[in-house]
Amino acid sequence: MLCLVCLLLSTSYLTGCSTLAQVPPDQAIRLAITQQLSQTQQAIANDLGLIEDADSDSLQPNFKLEKVIVSSREKVGNFESAKHRGIQDVYRVRGSFEAKLTHPIAQQSQTQSPFDLYLGTNPTEADGPETWFLLDTKEEQKRNN
């Protein structure tokens, strides 16, 4: 009986450790940066009248992420808009990235820029897929005002 209790406690401890170790992976961070840059490009192109709103999804990104350096990944306790979407775990991820323009007319210049993202996920079962969501901080700021 004592062995069974010890086994159950050690199993729950290992499961708890893996849950605590769950942080946004590098690939999810790269995709979030790409999505955020693409959305910014689309908004600028719309504002300049270069594309119609209906065509905004067809705008192809003209950059390539060369290097992403993550300086911190910290769990955020209170992110109300995520809770309304069913997202339980939210992380603030900060760092910098280098992007290279790939447009044929533009010069091949590299820029280093900081990033500050909020990524959320739901705890998954051990064999289930892990899905990360890029959260909009503007939505959170509106909610707090």
C-alpha cells in the first residue's frame, strides 16, 4: 500500500513538473513574430491605399526572419481577454529579432528590432498537440480602461 502511495505521489510530481516546464517554444515565437509583422504590413498598405481591404489577405510578407533571440519567457497571472477565449496559461515573451527584406526592388537590408509578445495556450494532455495563440494587447488595454 505504501509503495502504491509513493508511486502515485511521484507520478503526480512528474506531471506537475512537466506542466510547469511548458513555455512557448521557439517555433511558436517565430510564427507569432511573423504574424505580427505581416499584420502591421497589411495595416500600413491598407492605410496608404495600396491594397483594398478584400485583398489584404493576399499580401505576401516581404521579409525573412534571420535570427530570434529570446531574453525572457514569463508567465502572466492576469490576462482577462485570454480567459474569455478559454486560454488558461499566458506568457509574456521578450527579446529581439533580425529580419531581412526580400522584396526584389528593395535593398537587402537587415534590421534588428525588439519584440514583446503575449502567447497563450491551454494545458494539454501528454499525448495531445500543443497550440499557442498570439494575444492582442490592444484588446487587453481596452478591457482595462
